[in-house]
Amino acid sequence: MILLELLIGFLKIGFFSFGGGYGAIPLIRETALSYGWMTEEKLAYMIAVSESTPGPIMVNMATYIGSDKAGVTGAAIATAAVVLPAFLIVIILTAALKELIKKDAARCTLEALTACVTGVILATGVYMALINCADILSAISFDGTATVLTLLLGVFYFGSKKIVKNGVSPIVLICVSGIAGAIVFGV
Amino acid sequence: MRALIDLFLTFSKIGTFTFGGGYAMLSLIERTCVEKKRWITHDEMMQITVIAESTPGPIAINCATYVGLKKKGTAGALAATLGVILPSFLIILLISFYLDRFLEIEWAANAFRGIKIAVGILIIDAAVKMIRKMKKDPLSVFILSISFLSVMLINVFALRVSTIVLMLASAGIGLGVYLFKRRKEKEERK
């Protein structure tokens, strides 16, 4: 049953996503692909929409996937499920956590966890960038246009950090890439 | 009741005007709840930020729940959390009804092929920022490399291994190494 799947899937995401919105993306992607909720393609679009609309990325993705799979009810269930763990942790555990995070054991555990999440996010980003350029498994379908555009946009985004403080914002990058895509893939 | 409505409205305003996820929201929460409304102190804000970063879930939710709880108990927590979620919930709901139809337009589909490239770059950027902030002791670098390689392999060969397993293993290794070091230190002191 889809509503139950959404509930369990997003509870799991809400409970295991460390490191903010981007920390949740690998987990949401993995969950959505394994339940067959979405294609890789649509998931990438959804991340872009979540980034360009207000609100926490995790909440936006939950709302979208829930609505896509089971309408307004699905959206409400997925959204409630993704925020519930954080909500309960603050209500029940804040006092205990204030003491716990000062402990060396907790600090070491969290440092290792952060290192792992960082590696997971990096691999997800690199993989998602690579599959635009070539189908890695077959290694035959190489998309030259997409590869060139990836390199140009990468240089534009990371290069802007050298010129302006903090570089251009994600929304600017999304707009520029959208316009570039419409032109380059349109002709 | 008025305090609850105030919490709800304040947080829906925060939810409406922050783009780019939780971290962008933190500065607005600080400005509103610490400087303007004086609901919590600056120290509390720092503390809740650290807790939000070390616990799972959206960072903005941790903060909203904490401020609401502090101000008006569980009802307050609920009002603040609902407030911060509701604007984006409604916006995304609306978009979700139309995105598929929008993508049938040829130029829009092409634009989204470009945007897909931007998404990869943004995720890499998020990871790079985390690497800069991270402590680079040998253990962290080792865990990062192994996690990176594992997830690449999982993706390329479409393996059904959850990253949750990697996360639990890493946390276990971190705690294990700490306990091992502490025991060795104690033995040396004897």
C-alpha cells in the first residue's frame, strides 16, 4: 500500500538524514529509486524545484513525492513523516542532548558520521553529474553536448567564488543552466 | 491562544521567505526570534544550532520546534513547526500538479536537461563545503574515502545496499576508535 510505503520510507529518511537538506538527498534518492517512486531523471528535476522554492529541501521533496504518488493525502503523510523524528527528538531529548553533545564519545561518533555523510553526498553529486554525460554501465552512449555544458557550468559556478564573495547563488546557477539547456538542447 | 497564533504566523513568514534550505533559514530565525521577538537568547540559538546539526532531520524543524516548545510548550512546538512547513507544503503541492504537464513543452524539457546538470554541481558544492569545515584527521579522511568509493560502486552497479548501513558502520567505528584510545591511555597511565 502506497501510503504505508510513504510513511515508512519518509520516517526512515527523517531519522537518518544528518547534515541538513543535502545530507538527505542521497537517502531520498536511494529510497525513491528502490520503491520505484521516481526515475533518476524526475528526481533531479525535483531537487532543482526544491532548491528554487522556499522552505527546507527535505520537506519540499517529501511533499512533492507524496503528492506525485498519492495526491494531497500522500503529500501530507510524507511531509509529516519526514519532520516527525526531528520534532520528537527536540520535544523529548533536548535537555539530555545538551549534556550528551559535550561528551568526547558523542563528539567522536558524530565526527565519523559526518565524514561518512560527506563522502556519500560527494559520491551522489559526482554520480549525478556523470550520468548526464554518459551512461556509465554501457559506456557507449556518450553525450558530448551535455559534457561540454557540465564543464562550462562547473567553471562558471566554482569560478564565480573566486570573483564574488560566496559566488553566485544556487538559484542563479539553476536559472543560467535552464536558459543554457533550452538553447543548447533545443537546436 | 494569541501567543500560538503569533508563533504560527512568525514561522510561516520565515518559511515563506527563505530559499536554499535550512542554513539560509537559521539567520532569519536568529534575526526574528532572538533580536526582534526576544523569544530565545543568542546562546540558546547557538546551542540549538549545534543540536540541530548533530541530530537527524531538517535543521529548520529542529529550531522551530525548540523555539515553540520554549515559548508555549508542546502546543507551541506544534504551532511553530506547522507554520514553518505550511508555506512550502502549499507551494510544492501546487507545483506538483503542473510539473508533468509543464515538462511536455519542448523548451521546458530542454531547460530541465540543463537544470539537471546544475543539480549535480550543487550537490558536489555542498560536499566540498562540508569537506572544508571537516576535521581532517586520518580516521575521518579514511571514512570519507571509503564511503565515497562504496556509494560510487553501489550506484554504478545498481547494488541494493543502503547508505544507512555505511552510516551506522562509520558511527560504530568512530565510537570504537575513541573507546580503544581511551583504554590505551588508561593502561599507559598505570
